[in-house]
Amino acid sequence: MTTTTPTRPAGGGPVPEQHRSVLTRVQHLLHAQATIGPAVVLLLAVIVFALLSDRFLTPGNISLVLQQVAVVGTLAVGQTIVILTAGIDLSCGAIMVLTSVVMAKVAAKTGLPGLPALLLGFAVGTLCGLLNGVLVTRLKLPPFIVTLGTLNVFFALNLWYSGSATIRGTDMPDLLLWTGQTFTVGGTRITYGSIMMVVLVAAMAFVLKNTAWGRHVYATGDDAEAARLSGIRTTRVLLSVYAVAGLVYAMAAWTLIGRIASASPQAGQTDNLDSITAVVIGGTSLFGGRGAIVGSLIGALIVGVFRNGLALAGVDVLWQTMAVGVLIIVAVSLDQWIRKVKS
């Protein structure tokens, strides 16, 4: 009795799926579902830190993690749509802080009601994002350079307008502080800012998946020239992406005010880098065209869980920062490997 071994199809075609290595199958799976890897990492992190500390899964600690993630998670929504177009926004934290100071100061100093002050802040954030988009599309400058420059511009405007002074929450309308208010679910206190973040993630995920605009965002990031030749107005897409991102950063500013119950010109100093970290760890490619908003939320949760879990385990802040850095390097290396997948 003779046996045969699997051979390649005639003509040298691809090896059938059942004969691919496990590693190749994993590579294809991660290419098709960018959020699977981050979700597994988050699950493993929760299990490990729950075993290391009895306090990790307590309602109070879960509430703390969610509050810490709310601001960066909201910023990550705007950062994700920018990175999906193969761009990057280093100014997101500066836009957020500038917007928070504008809406808080105009309400505290002029007596403007909460809703108009909030809408003014949204308008400022959108205009800041639109400025980034105009500089990227009209001057044809790399997004990294543009947003590095506007980072300093917006931060300087923030210090000038605020006079380097913090606006206290007691001087603001209740609406501006609403995102910091909490309700209790199963003993866990959840802020309205956290709920707003989840709703924003769900809404943006729906838009990217089910609208022409969302498909154009992915196409522009995957190959801008091919997208242009196919009839997509890539310049208009980029302008809209940066404007929408600016609006999202303004929403993060609202969450920030509620989180710290004030508007400080020094707040959120590292949130621009934290948002990029969340997006990269969440599986969105820095080269554009691949990724998901939900993955960015998972990435923000991973960063929050790691920092919180390591703190509960007594690990020094220095090594907590190092752990996040290692996560970034691993995530980018994984992205490079996934991009080599062959269909």
C-alpha cells in the first residue's frame, strides 16, 4: 500500500489552506481581523493582574481604570481616523487642552451658559483640526511635521489665553462638569464621560464600516493615488478627517474637564503620545488603510490595565513606562509582520 504526500497544485498555485502552517494562518487571521490580537492581550493582562493582586478586580479599581481611560480613549477615536489615512496627529493633546480652557474660561469669566460654551469649544476644536488638514493638503507637508508645528502653536495659544491659570470647576456651569458625574452599576462607579467614549466609538465604527465616507478614508490611507484615480476626492477626505478629529478632541476636552473638575492649561501633557500608543497597540497600521476604532479602545484599555496592574503590584513608575514602551515596539513589529501577508 502506497501513500502520497500533499503537493502544490498544477501550475505552481498557492498551497491549499489546509496545508498552510499554523503561523501563516494566524498571520492571515490577524490581517483580516485587526482587533483579535489586542483583545487577546487585554484578556491575558486582566487574568495576570487579577492573579497578582486581589484588589485589581474590585469595583473601585475597575471604576478608576475606566475613568483614566475615558480621556485617552476619546482622543484615540480622532487619532485613529487620522492614522487610517496614513497620517499622524501630534497636536491632539494640545487641541484638547486649548479647547477645554476656551470653553471653561468663556463660561467662567463672561457668564455664558454651559451649552453655548460647549458648542464654542466644539467649534474651536474643529477649526484647529481643519487648520491641520489645510496645511497637510495645501502645503503638501508630512502630517508629522505639520502637527509637530501646530502642537507648539496650540500650546502657546493655550498658555496665552489662560494666562497659565487654572479655571476651577466651581466657577463653571454644571453642564461642563457633567462628564465627571457617576452612576453605579454592580458596585462600580461609572462616569458619563466613559459612556460618552463608548457611544462615540460605536458611532464612529458604524460610520467607517457602513458609509461611503468611511470606505474613502480606508482607500485614501491604503493608496492615495489609486484612490484619486478611482474618483475619490482624497483632498476633501483628508480635510474632513482632520476636521472631524478636531471635533472629537473637543469632546475629549469635555471629558477632561469632568475628570479633573477644572480646566488646567498644564493638563494632558502626554495624552497626545498616549493616544498614538492606544491606536498602535489596538492594531491600526501606522502605514494607513488597516485598523478599527474598537481596536483603539481596546488599546487604551490595555495601557490603562497595564499601568494600573503594575502599580498595584508595586512596580516603580519607571518600569511601568518601560512596559508601555515595550508594548509599542511589539505592536509595531507585529504590524510589519502582518502587512507581509500574501493572499
